[in-house]
Amino acid sequence: MNPDLTEEEMRSALFGDTEPSPTGAEPPEQESVPQVVFVKLAPPVAKKKVAKAFTPRLQVTLRVGNEFEGKTFELIHEADTLSKLLAEQEAVKAAKKKYRYVEVVSVKSM
């Protein structure tokens, strides 16, 4: 390295030419922005309702009441399951919300 360099030479070595280039003085050309075109969408097509598939149902008949060995009522509960045990449990759970004594009479398929 040469110690006899002037400040101007050091600046030009570090930062390049200090004179502005002619292309830098001109504003850069802006690229043309494509025009936005709005297209009207077609109205949504109404979906056809699919026929409901067969759902297995069980009918659970219960004898319910609020008095021990008192007046009872027959209650019918429909369950959407094939399992008789699950249908029975579901029916008893629903009946226990309103009645104190619940007895299962029958479980039939519909």
C-alpha cells in the first residue's frame, strides 16, 4: 500500500467515483402497471340436497315416575344407533333429568 495517497484517491478507492453518473441523475423509468379488470362472478349454483342415508333407529319404551310404586307414565325415546345397550343408556339418561324412577320396558328397532 502506498502511503502517499491523497484523501481524494482514498475516497475514490473506497467509495468509487464521487462524480454523479449521468444515468443516476435521471429519474428511473417506472414500469407500467397492468390495468385491473373486474370480472363479475357467476351466481353460486344451488347445491342439490343429497337424500338422507338410512340411519338405524331404535325405539326405547320406558316406564317413568316420581313416586315409588306410585303413578307411572310410559315414555318413548328414539335413539340413532344400532346398539341396544347404548340406546337404553341414552334413554335412561334423558329420562333421569325429569323423573326419579325409570324402568326400561322394551327396546325395538324401527
